[in-house]
Amino acid sequence: MASLITCPHCGPRPKEEFSIRSDASLTRPAPDADAETWHAYVYLRDNSRGRHREYWHHAAGCRRWLVVERDTQTHVVHSVTDAADATRTRGAA
Amino acid sequence: MAEIVLSHRAALAGVATGRFGAAFDSSRSLTLTALPEGHVLHLLAAPGAVPHAGAITAAGGGTLRAYAPGQWFVVGDERLTASQKAEIAGRLAGVADVVDTSHGRVRMALSGAAVERVLAKGTAVDLAPSAFPVGRSATTLVGHISVQITRTGEQSFELMVLRGFAESLWDELIGMAREFGVEAVGPA
Ligand SMILES: [Zn+2]
């Protein structure tokens, strides 16, 4: 139980309590977008080194979806936000 | 048409009971007890709304336990009648929806001087009394099982788990407590 993720609702918990979904920075294309756009959205990922925004699910805790911002090189976790709050903030920006 | 009679069988009926591990010593050993399958109500609140514990107990409901943002459980040893459940739902109208999950979750109690040390083998949650006072609840993994832990006293906790995991958690807790000695008391 090495890596701790600080859930905004539950406090610090081992990563085993969570399941990771995917990149949280992607924006779903319009339903009538062309096939190439959909292909890129579904399959193509940068696998970059550095800061990442991802959806994490606190599956064994509060069962809320979270947005975790972490560094894939240093393992530093920069922020953990409830996904609903993250969406609201981004929508307002 | 033949009448169907449902008979209740406790989820923990037939589990291992008795003393296990180190010789039982009341100053350090653990007691694991199956709790009555009374009621477990799941409350899903409107955004920002907080159910009032007094309104629930006034209608015959048990204690209110925090589960997740906007969600609580009401648990107690008594089985509730349909009219009691309807009364609780009525008193919470506009505050929270009530879902009866009494059949789906099972509670057990673990107590003893070493109770925090035993539970710390299974969860990373800080169970020190200063961080986790009486009445506090947390949903967390104990080993590989998702469990709601509640401190019910200075040296006692209650664990609530989905029914299908109850036997596994029971066996796991006995294993975790063996070094201190444990007495397991099955359902009445
Ligand atoms: Zn959580």
C-alpha cells in the first residue's frame, strides 16, 4: 500500500481502493463528427511523460468519480477533485 | 397456486465459532460477534440536504451513518415493519430517498484492546481515537473486501459488508486477530 490518493471525501487512501478509467482531458466529439475524429478520441493517446489528468473511481470507498492530476514521471499527485466539481469549474472557465 | 413461504437464514449461520489463536485473555483478546440482521436503509439525499437523525429514531429507525457525499445508512438491530419504513420515508420526504437494503448487507462487531491493531492489518484508514472518534464511519478496503467501518466505542467497531462477502470477512477477521486470541460468536 505505497501510493496514497487523497480523496476529497474520504481522505488519504491506498491506490488499491480505486480503479482508473482514462484521460480526463479529452473532450467527446460531436455525434456527427467524422470517423477520423472519433478514432482519435477512442484510440489515440499521447502517453506523455509528466502531468496527466485522469478519471479515477473510488470504487471501494465513497464510489465517487474523481479527477486526479499526477505526474507519470515523479508519481507526485498534484490534485484530486470530485469529477462533478471539476466539470463545473471547467464549464465556467 | 401453492403458497410460497420464505424462511430467513442468517448470512453468518454456520460460520466458524469458538476460540482461535493465542490463549484467550480478556485484557488483550478480541471478540467477534454476528449482529442481528435488523435493518439497513440506504439514504440518497437531495443536493445539500442532510437527514435529521432525530426524525429517523422517532419513527423507529436506528443510527445514522455517513457513507459518501449525500449518502447515509440507517442501521439497527430491529426488523422494521413496512409501515415503520413508510413512516421513515415520509419524515425524510424532500430530504432523502430511502432504499431498504436490509437483505443485502450484514453487520458484525469486533471489540477488544487490540481492535485497532487488528483492523490496521486490513485498512490504511487512521483508526486512532483522535482521528476516528466514536460514531465516525469510513468505507474502505479490508484486505480485498469493501467494508463500512464504524467506531461504536473506545475499543469496539462495527463492520458492515455486502451479504455475499460476510463469511469471507468473518474468516479474515479471525485470521487477523489470532495473534491476540479471538472468540467468535455466531448469530443468535
Ligand atoms: Zn472517496
